[in-house]
Amino acid sequence: MGIKYLYIKELAPTNEIRQKQKDADKLNNETKKLRTSLGQIFVNEYNKQILDNFNLDVLISALNEVGAQNPVLFCVEEKAEACHRSLVAKALSDKLGVNVINL
């Protein structure tokens, strides 16, 4: 179908960040499967450790190189707000001045 796929390992949350979310889930009696949004500790740590140190221009250039006109971020979570990719989508949206559509 001509769909290009990019894997950007640098945008993956670390085990430490994931563990902080698991700990927050445990305190809130919430399971990953039922979570509807990321915990604030995850958001803070992901932004601090990952997004603040990642050059979005590199991602934008990579998307341009493969001719991506409408990039799609696939989440494994049922709710986009429960996935770290929603944080990446927001950062791209803010930088590019485009809207994010969750399907």
C-alpha cells in the first residue's frame, strides 16, 4: 500500500519512566488496560527525559524524507491519552501548528 514506517527509538519511554507509571497505577488501583490517560508523573518524566532532549526537527526531516504528508502515530493503548505517542503528537502539533486527530 506504499505506507512508510519509521521507528524512532529515542522517543520510547525508558524502563524507569514506565515503572513510575506502573507505581502510580498501583496506587490508584488502575490497570494499564483500563487507564484512560497517562499519570502526571509519567508526563513530567517523559517530557523531561525524552522530549526536552529530542530534536523534533530530526523527526520532521525524517518524515519529509519519506514523503509523509499525513503522518500517523499508532498507539497500542485504547485511548490515545494513555499513550506516550500522544505527548509526541502534541509536541509536533505545537511545533508545526497543526491539529491532531485521534481516530
